[in-house]
Amino acid sequence: MKEYLQVTEVIDWQHSTVLELAKKIAFKHQTLEAIAKACFEWVRDEIYHSSDYQMNPVTCRASDVLKYKTGYCYAKSHLLAALLRANNIPTGFCYQRLSINDNGEPYCLHGLNAVYLPEIGWYRVDARGNRSGIDAQFVPPKEQLAYKIQLPGEADFQNILSEPLLLVVEALKASSTWDSLLLNFPDISLEDV
């Protein structure tokens, strides 16, 4: 489990602002599951999805997501992982491949997290942010993610990675505005998996 607790350049959970928030959220709760749920709900509800709110800058590093209060799904998963790891809760990264326009090509990756809960095991959560048609919740053992796989080219990858995909990090770092990322969403073809 050690790799799911590590500090990285992107998951910089030892940054003072991330640590402070992680401890503040955890202070009100007794169990790891309650802390995990509170961290999930905080990121889901308090960090604005970059595209939904048309907000800049494009963030990647957890501390930057917190500083600017905005991020795409990938960046929000980076902050959630940092908050959970700061509370000694193993957290990984998962991806789905979704149709951007819900009608086939083009496709893109969607980022979410897997949290290790002692009583359940790995449990996937999606802090993307709710809006009309999206209702992601923390209700273990039931998974309630933002999106369901509906089309043949879509996929729900079951891998739990200890670090975000490099291609996701590179796409975030290469985009200077929220709308420039819309034209350059990261994707993996099903043949490459």
C-alpha cells in the first residue's frame, strides 16, 4: 500500500495548505470511511469543474487545485488523493474512456479515484462535481460514479494506478486555458490497453 500513500510532484500532500485542509476535514470525523467521505464531498462540492464554470487556470498539482479552487476531473482527483493520503488513506487513480459528445468519436479519458477502505477494500469515487444529469455520491459498498459506460468505444478501466497517467499530466500542463484543453483531451485507444 505504500505507493498509494506517496508524495509526488503532482500529489504534493505535504504542501502546507493541503495538509492544513486535510487535518481540518478529518478533525470532525472518527473513522477512516467518514474522513474519506468528507474529503470526497469537499473536493466534489468546493472545487469548481473548469469546463462547467469556464475557469482558469488549468490546474494539475494538488496544491494548485486548492489554491485556484478549480480543476478538470483529473486535477480534482489529484487533490482528493492528496487530502486522503495526508490522512493516511491509500488512494489511487482510475480512468474511464468516454465519448465527448455522447455519440461516438471523439473519445477522451475521464479521471477518478479508488480509495482503500479497510472494511470494504478498494472503492471507486468520482469527485468531478455534480450538475444536471450527474450525481456522484460516496455510498459504499455501492459505486455511484458520474458516468456510466454506454457506447461500444467507451471503457471502464479497472486498473488502480498509484500515480496519474503521464499523458493526463502532460495534457494538463500543456493547456493554458480551460477551453484549450477541450481541444486536447487525453485519450487511449482500446487497443492500447
